[in-house]
Amino acid sequence: MTIEIGSIVWGVTDLQRSISFWSQALHYRLKREPDVDFAILTPETGKTGTQLSLKLCTSEQPRRHHIDLFSDDQKTEVARLLTLGAKLKEDWTYEEGSDYKVLEDPDGNTFCVVQR
């Protein structure tokens, strides 16, 4: 028997903003009409990927969760994500030769873009 990731649940404080950002960032779409506090995003038609669920939270603190996004062109993808509203994590110390960049989504949640 195999176990696999079925969904990543991401806590957010602004559901509509997060739907917009993550749909564009990952080329995902809403699986169905979102609830008042929960939305499910899946890959656009014909693409594969892990489902991303967005859960509305009341805490202003970024939640403890993490996604690694793998890319064949990290520099281009980081630039694209920055234009969508992501920010580079300013207080991150990278080890020598690191193959990733740490960003924050518009809600302050960190994620990495890893050079494949």
C-alpha cells in the first residue's frame, strides 16, 4: 500500500486574496465554489499536482506549514511570484551552495522555490 499527500492545508487570514495568489502562482483552479472559510484548489485541467486547501484562520500569526516548489528555472519563477505579491524572506540565512529561495506569500506564510 502507498501513502501520498492528498492535500496540503494552508491557514490564511484572507481567503479570496489567497485563492487569487495561489491559483496564479501554481496554475491551479477552484475545485468547487468555496465555503465561507474553506477553499480547495486543484491543478488546471490536464495538469497533475497535489491539492491545496485554504482554511480561514483568525490568528494574525503566519501558520506553521511549508511548501517546497520545485522549478527548472528558479530565478524566473521567483521573479514571477514576486510580481504576484510574494516577498523574499528578509531575515533568512542561506547555507553556502543552497538551491532554494525562501519567500512569503501575501499572508506572511513562508515557502521555498527549489532549483530542480
